[in-house]
Amino acid sequence: MKTYPAVLHLMCGKAGAGKSTLAQRLAQQPQTLLLSEDAWLATLYEQEMASLQDYARCSDRLRRALGGHLVQLLRGGWSVALDFPMNTPDRRRWAKALAEEAGVVHCLHFLDVSHAQCLNRITLRNARGEHPFTLSEAEFEHLAQYFVPPAEEEGMTVLRYGERD
């Protein structure tokens, strides 16, 4: 059986940019697992998540719980498509530290999609009811305030996708 070097795939982009779609596509690669924050949060904390503050609290709790397991998976030779929004320097530092601890490379997939296009996609996604959570326009705008594009000084390996990629 052929083995592939483990990679920690990270997703960065505003809500609606296509992070989950890309993570699902990456997870089709050999020896690659998909871990979706939304799926975990919906299963574990759905009743506790009534606000964006609740999301932040539950997301932090989930990251603390899964960090060691992610390192073990990576050390075991599994690549991970981590569908958690790496939209702030702090979150990216956390993920980069996991890759370093596991001794594997990381790739930050930056979906650089316009604000208007993301909002349009959120509206369509809400209408289809295919996502575990819905976002109002006000919630989308609130979340977007916290988005910080990756900067060179963060030392991340970045693969950028535009709106047409």
C-alpha cells in the first residue's frame, strides 16, 4: 500500500466562502480525514448555541478537546482536512502549533471570496436548509468583523483561491 506524507489542511475564508466544500474535496485524497467543526458543534452543543458568543465558547472547548487527537492522527500518517475557520491569527497559530507538534506540514487554504459573494452564498445555503446552522445577514456581518486575512509574518504555507477557482 502506498503511503503519503501527512498534511494538516486548514481552511480560511469568511462564512460562505466555500471552506466546507473545499475541505470535503480535500478529504477525498488518500489517507485524509475530514473533521468538520460545524458537524461536531451541531452534535455536541446544538442546544447550547443560541448566539455567536455561545459559538465562540463551544468552538474553543471543541478545539481544546480535539487538539491532542489531531496530533495523534497526524503522527499516525493521516492527513486531516480541518474544516474549522482559521480566520484569525490566534486560530492559525493554534493549528500551526499542532502541525509542528506532530512533525507534519500544514497548508492554509485561503478562500479569498468577496463579501457580497459570501453573503449571497449564505442566503442560498439558508434557503436550501443544507447546513447545520443558519446565519442571518446581521450575524454574517458580525462574524465578518473578526475575519483577518493571513499575513506573511504568520509563517503559514498559504494556497490562495479566488472567486473563480
